[in-house]
Amino acid sequence: MIIVLDFGSQFSHLIARRIRDLGVRAEILHFNALRQEIMKWNPAGVILSGGPRSVCDIDYIRPQQDVFELGIPVLGICYGAQVMARMLGGVVRRGDAREYGREIITLHQKNDLFRGLLKREPVWFSHGDHVHMLPSGFEQTASTGVCANAAFSHYARSLYGVQFHPEVVHTKKGSKIFSNFLFTVCKAKKDWQIPQLKEQFLSSLKEEIGDSHVVMAISGGVDSLVAATLLHRAIGKQLHGVFVDTGLLRKNEKEEVAREINKQGFHDIRIADASQTFLERLSGIEDPEEKRKIIGHTFIHVFERTIAYDFKQFPVRFLAQGTIYPDRIESAEALRSAEKIKSHHNLALPERFGFKILEPLRDLYKDEVRKLGEELRLPKKLLWRHPFPGPGLAIRIVGEVTNARLEMLREADAIYVEELRASGEYQKIWQAFAVLLPLKTVGVMGDARTYEHIIALRAVTSVDGMTADWHRMPDELLERISNRIVREVKGVNRVLYDITQKPPATIEYE
Ligand code: XMP
């Protein structure tokens, strides 16, 4: 296993995912984790992430000094490389030739880290500072036209620094560099493979739960469905679940999830049709935060009622949740900027039930959850759907949620997603969805003037939803989608494509 010390980079989770993709466990710890916190994992190596700060500041953030004396290899990436250089006696300067984006590095020697790479390789930079003078004992291993020490190492101490980012896709041989670090430098063991993890999860769930019973709410999203399926395999009849139909799901979603629930042969999963309740409580509400609150509370209310009435004869001790790794381990930067932009993540159940919380997927990333779902033989189409927010379509209807508006949005969204799937574009996108704007504009259809709604189409690429870029969509595909929506969805006469990044915009509209 490998420890990633997080200096607030938006890429820290990406580093951990790259390592896990190579079959090695990776855990993210705060940048100043103590020696004993690190060593209790018995890691084969440590990676220092990048970060937005500058080591040229007087109060620069740094790891514990003894991180370089643990007797295991250390790889510093970007800020991590600069902090290593500075703490060990080198000199870092603010860059005058600021290197950003794609660059070509020239390798000076084929050290272990760069085994199998060509003399010149494309890599990706994102920091202005650079290591001006190496600490003693270090050698320069790669450079670019403006950055002499683009990579450096101290072989005897197994310390490596790279000024560029091997974790991003623009660094073509990034995965090879990680693989060299893991298996050649650190001699790490492969201890993170989904089929074996499934077996481990099953046996530890059995052991933890024993004869007790577990309750769980199923939202229709991937995480809760995979968690429920895993639990069902582990404890069968001791699992009791409720699939809450909020009426805010996408077209055919309820039917698909219900079909899967039946197919999996769950013993006791109830389908609670609460769509009317949700709609009534949302009536007249326009404020996004108010909507989120109402939906969260209504969801809990429906779930609580089921627990209190339908499951009261069972010795329930646990409440299972589909929490995943990034929900638990926020990046250091995210923790610092604690002010919430939206009251996200889905309200916890009141504590008065006194249940112990069970989080079977707490150590997994989304793509690992999906692979686990495939191991559990859930259908790919369900597993690889784009993420969908808890409050559902309610936060994609700007303004009041009504049945008619839901209907319009569902139809437009279904056409959009159908075309994206048919053209193969769907897999290139992190999230794509339609939004209904509370505006009417004038149009002309045949000979008649129309005065109808606007649909906005959103499609973004992202690593984890924290930042996002708008997806460059082929024109002819956009045209086909727009034509179909205006022709087929009653009440819509105009379609817009959103070209805003996050930040400054958010992914969802509310
Ligand atoms: P924003 O709109 O904040 O979204 O850029 C970032 C990611 O979070 C999802 N999202 C939510 N998920 N409950 C959820 O479960 C929420 O209230 C919520 N709001 C946004 C959003 O879909 C995107 O993936």
C-alpha cells in the first residue's frame, strides 16, 4: 500500500485512483500526518501531492521532517517535489517563465522512475515555481527548455521529485511512471483488486453484523444499489431496504431500479411510492435551498415510517449507507474552504434510532464501486450511468416543481441521453443532463407563433465534480438533439447549450 500526503491539490484523489488502478491500495492522509499515523499502514512508499500554495512563502505548508527518514521511497509531485527540495536544503524560486500546460521533457538518464520512457516525452505542468538549486546528493533527471530541474532524485535515499503531473491524462506515460514507482522503486505488493476485495468485504460484513439486522434506504443511484447488493450477498434475509420513489427520478429510472431489485431476489426491499407527498410539499417552493431541505426531510420521513411500521419486528442494529471514499476524505483544500456553496450531501438520519452506521463502500472510488457492481453482476447500463444528485430533477427545474414541468424535463432529458448514448459521446462525459428554465420565449412553428419554455443542455467533463469543464460536443449531434427536443417535447421551443466552467458556475443549476 501507498500513502498519499495531500497538500490540497485538486488531483490528490486522482493520484490515489491511478495507484489503485494498478492494483495497489492507496490512502490519502493530511499533509502533516505524523510518522506513526503513516507507518501504522505499513506502506511501501509515500507520495507528496501537488498543491495550490507556494513553498516560497514564509509559512509554506510542509510535511513532518521525518517523512524523508522513514526508510521507504518518497515521490514528490509538483508542490510535493518543491517542498521536498526546499526542506532538504535546495532553493525554490518563483518562476519567471511560468510553465503551465503541456510541455516536452528531455530525460537525462534512465533511472528506475523513467524506465521504458523515450528520451523526450509530453508531460503536463501546473505550477509557476521551480526548483532552482537541488539539495545535496540529488541529481537532475529531466528538464525542459525553461525548467532545468523538471525531475530529480537522490538514489541512495530513494527520494524522487517530478515538477510535472504524472496523474493527469496529458502526461502520456504517467501510468508507466507510477507503475515504475510502485513496483520497481517501492516493490509494492498488489493488494487492491476488486474480485478479492469483494470476498474481503463479504466476510467482514458477515462478521461485523452477526445475527443482527440491517436497514437501508435505496435512492436509485449506483452507490446505494451496489451497497445493498453486497449486503444482500453477505446477510440475505437480515437486510431490509426501502426504495423511495420521490417522483423526481429520470424517465424509466424507477422501473429499471425496481426491475433490478426484483431480479436480484432481495428478500425484503419495499418500494415506497412517495411521489405525491414530495410534489405536495414542494408546491409553491422556488428557493433551491428550501427545495433541498424539503426533499431531505421528506426522504427521512418516508424512510423512518417504514422502519417504524414495517420493520419493527426485526432486531435491527445497523443502518447501512452508500457513502464512498471521496465523501469521507475531502481534500485538504476543500476542508479549509469549509463554507458550503450548496447544502449538499444528503441528510443523515436522526440519531434517536441509535443504529450503528454501516458503510460497506466507504473505501471505494466511484469507478471501483462500478467495478464491484459488475463483479456482483449488476447490469452495466445501470452502473455506468452518470452521477445523479439526491434531490433529483427538482434541482434541474429552475423555479417551482410541478408535474407538468417534471414531465417536460424528463422527456427532454431522455432524448438528450439517448442521442449521447447512440453517438458514443456519453462515455466521454462526467455528467450530461437537461435543465428546464422558468422562461418563455417566442418561436415559430409552421405558420404559428409559439410562446414556450427553454431547455438548457449541460455536459461536463470532470474528475470528481469539484471542478469541471464544458464538454466540446460535436455540432451535428447538438443540432440533432435540439431538433428532436423542439419537435418531440410539448411546451419547449428553444434549446441552449451551456458553455460555462466550474468554477465560476456549478454543475447543477440549483
Ligand atoms: P455542483 O452543482 O455543486 O455539483 O457543482 C457537484 C456534484 O455534486 C452533485 N450534487 C449533489 N449530489 N445531493 C447530491 O447527492 C445534492 O444536493 C447535490 N447537489 C449537487 C452534482 O450532481 C455534481 O455531480
